Amino acid sequence: MPLVACVSRTEHFSAAHRLHSPYLSVEENRRIFGKCNHASGHGHNYVLETILRGPVDERTGMVVNIDDLKRWIKSAVLDVVDHRNLDVDVSYFEQHPSTTENLAAFIWIRLAQTIPHGLLHQIVLSETPKNKVIYTGEGLTDSDLSSCVV
């Protein structure tokens, strides 16, 4: 039986957004999201940790080639969200408030369509040094997975 290991890659990106839900009234948005509901939005320097889990290949000694992982993250995530206004530039957020939880789900969907099946184990998305979301793809449907075509 082969060894099984986790491999992690950390990347950084900057993005702007406004916490605002089309499903809530103006007053509810203001009350729930506070200063993060400001009409002009605000930005974050996000930290994304992508964790893969799989068998260690006996010939290469690797779960995955890190150069491949870097390329997958860049094309599926960084090229789409870095230095963007999530609410304006990313169509997924027309129907989903751009919370860190929803951004983590969006990133998961994009990576799951790019990384070989079964390797994506977990992502950790830090919005600030004190606030982070850990996501494993739980709760996604086939419809969700097809909503962010790479």
C-alpha cells in the first residue's frame, strides 16, 4: 500500500468587494454587514492555502508536482480574482454575496475542475490574519460545479 501525504501551497491575492446580498433589504444589509456594506466597497489581501491529499508516487516520491499545482492555482484562481472587484468582475458573485465563505466555495469549484480528481482535500482562505474559512467542498451540487466553468 502506498504512502499517503498532504501537500500544501500558499498563494496571496488582493481583491475588492462589498458585502451586500440581493436577497436582503437595504436596511438588513446595513445592519448585518455594517461598515463592510459601504457602497464603494473595500479590499483585502487574501491568503489562500490549497491542500492536496493523495498517494505518494513510488517513482517520483511526490503526491503532485508543485510546478503543476502552482500553474493550476494561477489559472483557476489568481488569474480570475487577483486585483479584481469580485462583485463587478466575477459573474459568480452576481448571485452569491461575496463573503469569504462564498469566495472559498468559488475557489473550490474552480480548483476541483482543474486539479486531477480526488486530490483536492481542503482550502484555507484567510481574509485577515484573524479571519479565515476552511472549506472541503461539502454541500456543493453538480449544478454548483458547473456554474464556474474554467
